[in-house]
Amino acid sequence: MATSLWRNWSGTEAVEPVRTVKPGKVNEIAAAVREAAADGLRVKAVGAGHSFSGIAAPEGVLVDMGDMDGVVRVDTETNVVTVEAGMPMWRLNKVLDAHGLALENMGDIDRQTVSGAISTGTHGTGDRYRGLAWQVSALQMVLADGAVVRCSPERRPELFAAARIGLGALGIITEVSIQCVPAFQLQAVETPMRLDAVLGGLDELVAENDHFEFYWFPHTERTLTKQNNRYSMEERKRRPTRLEYWWNEGFTENALFEASNRVGARFPQAVPSLNRLAGRVWSSRNYTDVSHRVFTSPRKVVFREMEYAVPREALAEVLRDLKARVDAGGFNVSFPVEVRFAAADDVWLSTAHGRKTAYVAVHQYHRHDYEEYFKAAAEICNAVDGRPHWGKLHWLDAKGLSERYERFDDFLAVRDEVDPERRFANSYLDRVLGA
Ligand SMILES: Cc1cc2nc3c(=O)[nH]c(=O)nc-3n(C[C@H](O)[C@H](O)[C@H](O)COP(=O)(O)OP(=O)(O)OC[C@H]3O[C@@H](n4cnc5c(N)ncnc54)[C@H](O)[C@@H]3O)c2cc1C
């Protein structure tokens, strides 16, 4: 297939692959991998390009997963749903809706592919809930020698433990089985609060809500808290009208926010006032909807992001330090800082591996400089043993990362076994895993 420049969503990466293939079947993927090996080329499976880091940059053969998007099996006895790996999350949600099922938890958008989302450790929020990869019960993959293999807790358990968050480094995932739950509704209560009140009452807010998160508006004391709680589909709840949906998700959080960011990019000294205004405009709401319509929103304002997973008990200190750095001056931050929560899990390269976690995500509008601000935030998070999101910007390398993951060497051992020639590597993986 003809090749052209590949760019990621946020515009931080642009690469011209040597060639692009768009397979529709597993054996075509296996053939593409064998041909790449014969030509001495590296191979990269690419999802929706929604990673901010160079993790998806295709330097040799780009394998576009867009045609691998079908339903393989829906088991209504076990609620395990198997789909082809390139299925976008929004389509997966439609499939699940049709069967009265849902994902247990989700991130805040639905544009990623299933395989892309699990491969970088995509997560949502909720003190008792875990990321998407933890909901995966089995995988089918094409390995570097072109072999098609399956893995699960029973079959090739080491490969499964590594490949659930495999960074695209172990092979090309072709099918994903996900343990789903019966469909449910979420009641969303969004309330402005002062930052010191949120930090003071954090334990209760996190424990008393199924899915708690908050946005802090830098240069201000304001936050917007989101308290989402689960209800069965039978309970009659008021759904937002189309107009309300458009006003909040279309106009306030996108069109108006884009305009405000453009003004901030032109007049950086106006950013603190714009943030105070945003803190007022993003005001109280109370509504209920099917879970994925509450978990996710459209994101039309283009931004750059770095996100660190920090030990839950270090969160208040991290935010106070970050606020002190912002208040000391030097950066104009027009995007809110997003704070989320997760239970500990056992996926080897999960940012929540083995500890209760809080996520601190810093963003900048794509026309603003981000580096100095992100590096200041990284320094604060690194000091508390923070782990950066694999799909978002950060500056750590294999040495720094190996100190943060108990099972890092086990992951490398599986990689040595299944991809000794580093067929699935790229520059980002050379940096974070070592060549
Ligand atoms: C607006 C926005 C909002 C976001 N919100 C969240 C959020 O709420 N929570 C969160 O945790 N993250 C979030 N992210 C990050 C995003 O979920 C991840 O970066 C995710 O990996 C993107 O999925 P993708 O399909 O675009 O994958 P890509 O970025 O295309 O690829 C990511 C990695 O997956 C690998 N991969 C893709 N397909 C396969 C396959 N079939 N086999 C093997 N490897 C494969 C690629 O090789 C690459 O290594 C957000 C990103 C954006 C832009």
C-alpha cells in the first residue's frame, strides 16, 4: 500500500513509515510480519494514534489495524466479549449496549482502539476499580516469527501478564477478550469546590463515590469535582436533553474552551483570569446516563499531556507542591490539572501495579509551550516514585523505569523470548525498555 506521513492526534509525532499495510485477517498480519523480517524492517501496529508519546511511531512497516474491527464472540453466560483488536472503543460500547453489557470502567474518551488502549495502560477513575487491561481475560497475538498464539491466565501466563500492557513491544494483538459486566447507569454530580477543601476531605470523597475525580484550575483555588455513582438500568433517572448535552459537552467544554485557549495563547498574561472564568463556567451539574456516555466526552481542543501515577498517600503533597510551583510564576497554564484514582492491580507494567494509585495529569493547549511546566511537574512526581503513563509525554528511560516496576525484568525476559530481534521496537521503546 502507498505510504504517507503518519501523525498522532496531538501533533507531537510525525513519521514517514517505509510502507503501510492494512490487513483484514490474522494471516495477512502474520505475512506482513514475516515480510518485514525478510526486509530487515521494524513493525508497528498502530491504533487511533491517540498516544502523546512516540510509542506508536511507525519507523518501518506501519500495520494499520482499522480493518481488524469485527466482533468475534459474545458469551452471555460469562459476559466475556471477544473482538478484533482494532475495534474502536465507541463501537465496542455499541456492541455491549446491544447485549445489555458494559465495560466495568473507562477512560474519558472512546476514540482509541481496544488494542491501543490496553497496550499503554489506559485507565479511568475509581478507588475500587482498575484500568482496561485488567478487564482483559485473553489475547490472540502474532509474534515476531509470524506464529499466531493465544494467551490467558491459564495458557502462556507469563506472556499474558506481560502483553496485557505490552506497549506494542511483544507482538501484534489480533483479538482481545474482555470480562464485561451487566449494563449500568451512572449518576454524575459535578460540584465546584476549593482545592484545600478537596484535599482536606479526599479520603471521604474517594471512598464514598464509585468514580471520583477532580479538575484543579491552575492560578486559582478552584476545582470542579465529579462524583459518579453506579445504578442499575432499571432505576428511572433523568437523562440530559440533547440541548443540555450540546451546551456542556459541545459548547462549554469544547467551543468556548478552544476560544479561551486561543485568547490565552495570544495574551499569556490573561490566562489566570481566563482560568477563574472557566472555573465558574464549568459549574454544577447533576444528570444520569448509560455508563459510557458519562465516562467519556468528545475532546475537540487539541492539547499535550503528561500523566503520572503516584502513590495514593502522596497525592496531597504532590498537588500542594505543584500549586506552589505554578504560583511562583514562570508558566501560564490554561488547562485544568486532572486528578483520578485507581485500586492496585497485578498487571506487570501497569502504572497502578501493587499500590493504591492517584493519577495527576497536566495538560497544555497545543499552541502553548509545555516543556518547562511538564518537567517541573515530572520532578515533583518523580520524587515520590511516580510512574508516567506509557502513552503520554515524559522523560524517563529504561533505567529510571526499571526502578519503578517490580516486574520490569520479567517483562524484558518475555520480550527477549518472543522478540529477540526487536522487530516490534521503535525509538520510544528503545528508550523506555532499552535496545
Ligand atoms: C484526548 C485524549 C484523551 C485520553 N484520555 C485518556 C484517559 O482517560 N485515560 C488514559 O489512561 N489515557 C487516555 N488517553 C491516552 C490513550 O488512551 C492512549 O494513549 C491509548 O494508547 C491510545 O490508543 P490508540 O488506539 O490511539 O493507540 P495508539 O496511540 O495508536 O498506539 C498505542 C500503543 O499501542 C500499540 N498497539 C496498537 N494496536 C496494537 C495491536 N493490535 N497490537 C499490539 N500493539 C498495538 C501501538 O503499537 C502503541 O505501542 C487519552 C488520549 C487522548 C488524545
